[in-house]
Amino acid sequence: MNRFCQSCGMPLSQDPKHGGTHSNGSRSGAYCSYCYANGEFTDPGISAQNMQYSCFEKLQEKGLWRPLAWLLTRNVPRLKRWKDPEAARQVMH
Ligand SMILES: [Zn+2]
């Protein structure tokens, strides 16, 4: 069980659905419900940089201080989905 979504870096404890779902309906311990649902990434074509930027934008929309939003999203490219695509695929099934 990861504490943070391995795609966007969001704390899984803050996910209202407590994690994404596999194709068989079981709960993913690796991804949040925004990134992963029914065994698929919700945005399969997105790049690490685009994910990082869209999270950064969302945090700022929530009113987060810009440098803090940057701090929270700077590790996105190091998460499992981006750093190790093969391992990321395996936890999907
Ligand atoms: Zn996520």
C-alpha cells in the first residue's frame, strides 16, 4: 500500500473514493480514483510533465501558495508510473 498515488502524488488518504479500481472492481493501493478507474489510467496518453503541470494548476486553484504547490508536485516525474512504466503496468493487473 502506497501512501501517495504513484501517478499524481496525491495522498491516498485524501482521495474521497480511497483509491482507484481494478477491472475486477477491487481497490488499487497504488493509484487514486482520479488517475485510475476500472483497470485503466483515466488519461493514458498524458506525459509526466503534463501531469505535474495539471496537478500544480489544480493545487493553485485550491488556493495553495505557489511555492508550496511547486513543492508538492516536483516529485511527480519520480513516481512509479513515470519512472518505471513496466512496474506501473504490473500493478494495474
Ligand atoms: Zn492520482
